[in-house]
Amino acid sequence: MKKKLSPDLTLFYTSNFPKKINSTSSKKYTVTIGIGGNIGNTKRLFDKLILCLKKDARFTLLITSPLLKNPPFGFLEQNDFLNGIIALKTNLCPKNFLKAMQRYENKFGRKRSFQDAPRTLDIDIIFFDNKKINTQNLIIPHKNWANRESVIIPLKYMNKL
């Protein structure tokens, strides 16, 4: 099912997005990640990511947002993006969580050619519990998250579930 929000923005509802998966977990940290992509069959890739995260004992999936199709920003000469939000729990520290997410990006074919380039899978850490981190490799909360429709709209719909 899809819901057109504007000429440029469309929400998609699939079997995994949105979805409440677990309501409780004994893991220490609640993490909100943004996922995005615009190369290949992005919906299928997101479903495969959900499956991998479910199987990974380091994570407990909590909830996902609907998927948002939206235009690119920065580098504009590329296809629209599909974006979503996943909330999960983990015992990993932020640095190790980042490494794990980068491994998933690589597993799904992410190539880092230039900033805002087309990609198969981009995983951004939006929030990591209530932590504030500002290092060369990691900024939490994610820089500019509050100005991105690709984050704000899925988060808003996720909070209604």
C-alpha cells in the first residue's frame, strides 16, 4: 500500500515496514537508525537487512517505520531514495555499533565514491540512547536529522504505531 503525501513524497507500507516486532528487551541501549538507498531493489534489500538484524544476537528489533520515497539532496542527478527508520536495542557501545552497521552496509554492496552519491544501503545512527557524541568518525544525534524529511516523516508515522 502507498500513501502520496505530496508530488515528491510517498509513504510505502510493506510486510516489514511499519511493524512492531518486540516490545521489550533486556539489552542496555535503545538505538534509532535511518536506512536509505536508491540502487537496485531497495525494498527487498531492506527486507533482507531486517532478516539479518533479527538473526543477529547483538540486536533486538523493536519497531520500524513506513518507507518514504523522497528526492535526493546534495547530488541531485540520481534516482529518488527510499528511507525508513528502525528502532532496536543493543549492548554494543556506540563505536562498535557503528562498525557493525558499516559491515552491513558493505555486505549489501555500499560503495563510498563521493558524498551524497547513489547507494544500495546507507545506515545512519540517528539516536543512541540519550548519548551525545561528536568525534571525527561519529556524531550522535545524527547531524541535521531534524532538517531531513527522510528522517522526520518516518519518525512521525512510527510514533503513531
